[in-house]
Amino acid sequence: MGIPTHWRTQNQRYRLVGEVCQHCGARLFPPRDVCPECSQPAYEPYEFSGRGEVYSHSTIFHAPRGYKEFVPYTVALVKLEEGPLVTAQLADVDTGEAYIGMPVEMVTRKLREEGEDGAIVYGYKFRPVL
């Protein structure tokens, strides 16, 4: 990820900031220029609570480059309380512990290391609500 992209997307990666459509009220994540519900412009920032539940999940045993240190890990579709589905890795969950309907909350964690210099990339993951 280049430096401009890093700065431009930091709100959605660290705070789950999306948008809300002023025309129909749809809450959007990630942010989009046009609301997929009513096709009107959607520019109003909206910060999601970060709480939701597991909608679906899968365990990864053969990870792509940059994620091998986390194998095995669970990736889930999380349905946020406000409506959108978000794809993210589950943290603090052992293989086989995730279940559909499990309450989760967003946390900021290490995603991977990039390049030879080992720049650490952080972003959102979800963990079980304690």
C-alpha cells in the first residue's frame, strides 16, 4: 500500500468510518461515491459502532503471501449492528471456536508486514465480545 492510500483510508481501517446516504439513510461500508440502494450521492461520513455478529466464516489453512504467520486463521463476514456486511479476520479465536451469530467487536491489530523493511500494516479485525 502506498503512502497516499495509507493516509486516505486510515479512517476506515482504524475506526470503521463509512458513509450514510442523506437521501435514503443507507449506511455504507466501505465508503462509496454513490449509494447502491438509491443511486444518489453519499458523502456524509458515518462512524460505525464496531459491534456486530458473525454472519458466516471460514478457516484459512493455506494463506496468501504476507499472512502465513497467522495460519490457521478464521475469516468472517460480520454483519454490523448498523447493517453492512464486513469481511475481516477474527482475532482471539481458536480454530473451530467461531460460530454463526457469535457477537463480535472491532479491534485494531497487525494485519501483515510489507516489503523488505518490514513495515507493519495495521487494520481492523473482530474479536468475540467478552
